[in-house]
Amino acid sequence: MRVQSRESSNFEKELPSMLEHIWICACCGRQQNGLPLDFFASAPDQWFTIPEDRLSNPGNRLDENLCMIGGKDFFVRGCVEIPIVDHEKKFIFGLWVSVAEDNFKRVLDLWTADVENEPPIFGLLCNDVSLYPPTLGLKTSVRLRNNNQRPAIILEPTDHPFAIAQQNGVSLAKIEEMVATLLPHR
Ligand SMILES: [Zn+2]
């Protein structure tokens, strides 16, 4: 399922997390009975620039968690979690970061290990989240997590609006707006 939202993107909606919340979509005026809180990009943006006939080249690999392009660029999927002001739940962007080859191997080695005390890994954000000014290439720190949870992606605390959203959280009204943009529903 590829979401065709207005300007973006390659976002898809995760199934599990839906906030029970009735709201009126500002774009179409329709009532929505639930607010999905998980969206993800199915691949790093770079993946979508590979010509179709080269996707199956041996250096190119993509699954739900890991990606390699040209045998030399390595990507890990993680979660940028955005707190919702006055709510326990978080809005989650499943996004990709590029990491150094040795860190990529480390992620593989640690896949089922206890990573509680692992130092974070440096990563560059590899998806443009069209709701914000360009996010491609934002610096992040990637923290591995236990219990099959995808790594947490912490954006470098700059004054970029995406980083500010992660630091300060956003209002439920803002989440409605974001979902209206990300969700194909017209
Ligand atoms: Zn709408």
C-alpha cells in the first residue's frame, strides 16, 4: 500500500496505534472516528530514485527494517516519536536513517541482544517529511531498543521545526492536521 497524499510521499499507515478520537478533518470537513498515530516510510527516499530495472541488483536490499543501496550505503528504520501535549500516546514516524557500515553491522550483531547500555549511533535522516521544511539529512542519534522495538531516532536538538516538535511535543489539533495530510481519504 503506497499512500498518495497531496505533496508527499511514500508514507504508509501502521495498523496498531489508533487514538479513539472523533474529529473533523479541516481539509474535507468529514468526521473521522479515530486518529491513526503511526505512519512510516517504506524505504529511504534514495531507494525511490533507483531505476526499476536495477532494484534487484545484488547491492540493493530492502526489508522492513534494513536497507542497503549499491552495496555501500546502509540504512536502518527507526521511530521518530513526537509527544502529544496532554496525552500519553505519541505520534510515531517510522523513518530511515543512513548509518556507517560498521554501525550497520553492529545493529545486525545486536539484533536480539540486550542493548540497554549500547551507546547511540549517529545517523542522517533519509526521508523528507513534507509536513516540515526539508528534513532530509537532519542529524540524529539512533538508540537501539530491546523487545523487538525499532530503534528510537532522536533528532539533533536544533531549531528545525521537526526537532522542536520532537522536543516540545505538538497539540492534538496539530496531529489532526498532520494526519489529514498524510492520510489518503478523499
Ligand atoms: Zn479530509
